[in-house]
Amino acid sequence: MLNLGTIGTSWITEQLIDGARLTQQFHIKGIYSRDAAKGKQFASKVKADYYTDSIYNLLYDPEIDVVYIASPNSMHFEQAVQAIKAGKHIIVEKPMFASVSQWHEAHKLAQEHGVLVFEAALHYQNRNYKRFRQLVMNKRNEMEQPFLGANFNIGQYSSRYMAFLDAVEHDQTVPNIFNPTFAGGSIMDMGVYPLYVAMDLFGLPESVRYHTITGENHVDLFGTIILSYDNHLVSIFVSKSVHSVMPSEIYLDDETVVIKDITRMNDIQLVSRAGDEVQIIDYQPANPMYDEMLNFAEVINKKDDMHQKIKYESWKQLSLQVAQVMEMLRKSANLI
């Protein structure tokens, strides 16, 4: 049983704790929050052993094996370094870090301290994705026509968007999710999902471009990513300021793989040109983080097993590729 400590008290932390419990591989040991009252309330809700408003109490608890970091994006790196130096394995909420240099520094430090670093890309880790990936690979191998590309869409209207507009109008501090200081913005918050799929299926592109509509504080509110490959294109629409009902699509000969929600991968169809539909995936897990927590526990518990080492290294390389492309996209759009 792995003892888990968490940094952050949002709904995503609660969902991860529920998923961790379902695996029967984790015990919820400690909760850290800068706000002691909030930490106490959250710890009681998730039935953790204790709460603390001192991060060092959590990180240097000798009984904690793994720390989950779900703080604002800009705080991930500093807290990850602290946890690694304390000898803890870490699970970092996506996006893992704000830059490629941070990614390299954290992983180098983790190797020196003999601990593992995981990016919480839940859609990539779930069993639906594995089935979907195999289907796409098989279809591409059987294609009679050239593969031309895909269109991914992810527009999720943020509940904090109106607060952002109001803060801008009155010259007040904007919510973290729309604040470049906290590494906020549409691509940082949502871009990880389609980029994980694109990097895994198609590899690193030859060139990238991000066309954006930005707010007055230069945060990206609405944009289109173009990933250019040798003989195909992948376009990605991403926004935290509009609600999109468009699915994502991959084009294979005269058939289309239709992904209803690329963040969850639990409703996927294969549609022919004639309109015939085959439901490929329609599995709704009890908790969307169950599979990733089960996978992470297996790698930690069997970290000397060669199969698990190879699996972990493949996750690392994909995480790095996503970080590299995200950084290039932000630079192409002149985003801070």
C-alpha cells in the first residue's frame, strides 16, 4: 500500500483521491493547504489521516511515498523539486511544468534521488485510449489512400471566464486560469489533451503554429494550432472561453474516427462515408483517474522490473515531446 499526500484541495484532487482509493493501492495519508481551515475541511471530506498548512510537514513525513501536486501551474516546478529532494515519487497535474528546461531539471533531479515523476494525463492512461490507439494504428497500416490528417477540438467554457472579464474591466487580479503569471491560458489548461494524442499517434511535427485571440493581459482565450508533418496536417481548436460541441476526428480512407470528448476518450465511433456508424468505445469508468492511478502504482511497486522501466521511459518521452511542442506553440504566438 502506497501512502499518498496531496497538494491542493480542488475538485481534481478529490477526484484523484477517489480514483486512488478504488485501486486499493493507495492510502490517503496527508493533505496540504495554505489555508488551514480549508485543509481541515477537505481532509475530513476525503477521510485523510491528517491535514497541514506547512508543506514541509507533508513532504518530510517519512510515511508518505507519493505526492500529488495540483497547485496552480506556475507552482508545479518549485513544489516538485521540494518533493523530489524529500525523496518522494510525484504525480503532477497537467501541464506538468511551464517550460522544457523545468522538465529536464526536475527529471534529472528525480533520477539522482531515485524517485519517479508522472504527468497526470488521465485520458492517455485509460484503457479506452489503448483500444483507440490500436484501432488507429491498424487502420493506418491498412489504408489504401494517403493519410492526410486530423482535426481535434476542445472548447470548454470556464466558470471563471466572466470573473476574468470583470477583473480586466476593473483593473483587478484575474483568476489563475487566465493569468500568465500562473502559467494560465487555453493551451496550458486544455492543450495537453489533444497534443498527447497527436504526439503519440503521429510523432513530433516538422513545424508548429498557434493562431490566437488574446485578452488584454495577453493570455490566449481562443486559438487554432497547426501541426505540420511531411505529408499531413493536424489542426487543433482550443479554448477556455467558448463552449464547443464539435467532436475530434481522424480521417482514414473514406472512414472517420469520431472522438466525442478527447479529454476522456470514452465515446468513440467509426463512421463510414455512407453514414454507417460503429460504436468502438462506450465504456464509462466509475472514476476517470482510476486507470492512471493503477498504472502509476504498478510502476512504482515494480520499478526494478524491465517491462515497467520501459513503460515509464515511454511515458517520459511522450511527456517531453508534449512539453517541447507546447513551448514552441507559445513562442509562435508570442505568449508569455
